[in-house]
Amino acid sequence: MAEVEDFIYQKEGQQREILLHLHHIFAEELMLESKLRYSIPFYYQNSWICYLNPIKNDGIELVFLRGNELSNSTGLLQSKGRKQVSGIEFYRPDQVTKEQLYEIIQEALILDETVPYASKRQKNQNK
């Protein structure tokens, strides 16, 4: 967890505020494990749930790894042409209400608990 917090404190301005806000929700309120992977914070329960990706214009994209399996009833998740992951871009900590965010997160956590993750990658047939 310290490595994730070090990552957050290396950022400035709105990015740091957004990262702190989301990290608090995932690590403190929901008790998810956090680790730096691919140089960005990932959060997991049984498998990876989501990650926080710094983007242009001081934004942060909250990306759900199984976004294609979520209902997106809030309409906030955007796939941007990606097949599996979907995310929400934040440019201010108060941009999305906690209720909207929790609705998506809770669905992702229930999915993680009830439907084992099956990799969509092609296995090498030549082994």
C-alpha cells in the first residue's frame, strides 16, 4: 500500500486530489488490496477489480477490468473501443456522486465474488 501512496503523492493538483479520494474509497472504505502494476495503482479482491490511470488535462480514469460484464446502468462507463475494460474519467474529485460510484463498484465486487474471471486471451496452441 505504501508504494501506491508514494505514487499518489508524486502527482500534483487535481490528479492527486482525485487519486487520494478514490484510493480512500477502495483501500479504507472497501478494504480492497492495492498494488502498483504497470506503474499505476490496481485494486483487487479475488481478482483485479479496477485501476487508476492518470490521463491528459490533469484527469484520472477509473478503469474496471471487467467493464464489458457490468450493466452500466448509470451510463458512466465508457469502453472507448476497448473490448474488455471500461472506465470513467474524472477531472474533479466531486465529478461523480458517491452513490453512482458505489453502484458501479458494488456490481464489480459482486461479479468478482460470484463469477470467476476467465481470461479472454488466446492460449498458445503450439506448446
